[in-house]
Amino acid sequence: MLSPARLAMQIVGFAGGTALIGWCAWKAFSSADWQVLREASPAPIALIIGCSFVSLLLNGAIFWAGGRPLARLGLMEMEAVNAMASVLNYAPVRLGAIARVAYALRVSRMRIPAAAAWFVWVTAGVGIWAVAGASVAWLFPETPWFIAASWLVVGLLGFWIAAILTRRLLGARSESLRLLATDPASLWGAASLRFLEQAMWIGRMHAAVLILDLPIDLADSIVLALVGILVSLNPLGRFGYREVAVAWLASTLADGTLDPTQIDAVFFQLALIESVGEAIVMIPLGTVGSIWCLRRLLGRRGATSSGG
């Protein structure tokens, strides 16, 4: 994870992301109308904070459910690790992922192949749901219930196919991946939680749209949120890239009723409100989680791994 080439790429990526977030903030604060935020109803603001909090809890539960075939993991323990990783994801060189690996190896006593399989499995789930949901909302922007039902069917079908391919193509090479693909709790438990977790991203995005009173419907909010998730997975880091991608995509989805002199600024404003709403929850809870996990890491206490 820290080879010289990868380290250099991530440092350059973080510098680029910092420049992008600075540009995004400059555009938003120099031209956008922030009075709308001061006059906003408390309900969408509370929805942003609430969705961010629930998303954090669900993501920790996903790592717990997905990793149980490989090690004895405590749910609250994984919540603390997830909070730590979430706040460290704002730092360069993917420190959040590195911290997760360090904890898995030193405290949970996973072996390296098991930890690698765990992360691949969880990340694949992110991609399956995000691609399925964005595709359905883009191609069939019908009623919200139709989108949700279609997304659920397509996503679960994707997980079923992924499990079959994993067992047949990779199971012989990785015992850990075989365990994850054949354990019902790991497969369907983590899949169900991931569906709910990404729904929280959509709720936060649509709440930001409501605050700014933008001409973007729920189907477009689904596309924005899920594409933002996919962009966050890029190897250069999430910082800055997600915000610019959301702003650009939002400008293509709006129905054209906005003032042309403010159209760029308002979509950068949207991206910032959505991201800041997440950070308001992630940073304080992540700081508390980091302190708890650091004490565990230094103590090197943990469970015995059963995966290899």
C-alpha cells in the first residue's frame, strides 16, 4: 500500500484534490447566494446531518458483517474503526484504508490475504450498488418507488452474479474470498446494509438540493449521489474530485431555469453543502474513534483470525 510509486501518485492526487476543492470553494463563495442557506428550513439541514450519521453507522456494520467469516469482530469495535478510517480519508495517501489494514492485522489478528479479501469484497459491494442505482435512475427516471424497486432487483442480481464468479474463478486461489462468497450473512447481510447506506447518501444529496431549491428531481439526486460515491473510489483520493464531479454532473442535469450568471457557482455550492454536511459528522466522531483505536493498536489486543 505504500510503495514509492503509489505513495507519489497519492501525494500528487491529494495536491490536485486540494487545488480542486479550493477552486470549488472560490467559485461558490465568490458568486453563489449564501442567504438561501441562512434562510433554509431546519428539516433538510437535519436530514443532511441525520443521513451522514446513519451512513457512518451502516458502513461500520457492513465491515462487521462482511468480515465475520474471517475473524471474530465486535460490532462496536468496527464502528470505532470505521469512524477512524472515515476521518483519515480526508488525509493524503489513503490513510483511512491504511489504518483499517493496520487494525485488522495487529488487533483483529487477520492474516494479510484475509484482510485483502475483506477489503476487495466490501469495495466490490460499493461499486455494484452504485453502478446499479445510477444506471437505473439514469435510464428509467420514473417514480421513486419504481427506481428503488428496480435498483434493489438489479443490485441483488449483481451480488448473486459476483458471488458465483468469485466462487468459480477466485475461490480456488483465495480461501478468504471463498468464505466471503459462500457465507450468507457476509453476502446478503453486507449487501442489504450497503443498499441502505447508499440510500443515506441519496437522502443527504437531495436535502442539499432542497435547501438550494434547485431544478433537480429525486431521480437526478440519485444519479448525483451514486456517481459521487464512484468518483470517491478513484486511486487519487476522494478529496476534491467528488465535489467537482458532482458540480459538473449537476450542471448537466438541471432543467435550464437557473440564472446563467450563477449556474456554475450554485452547483459548486451544492457539492460543498453535501460534503460539509458529511464532514460535520465524520470529523468529531472520527476523532473519538481514532483515539479509541489508537489505544487498541498500541495494546495489540485482538481476536484470532479464522481466514487465510
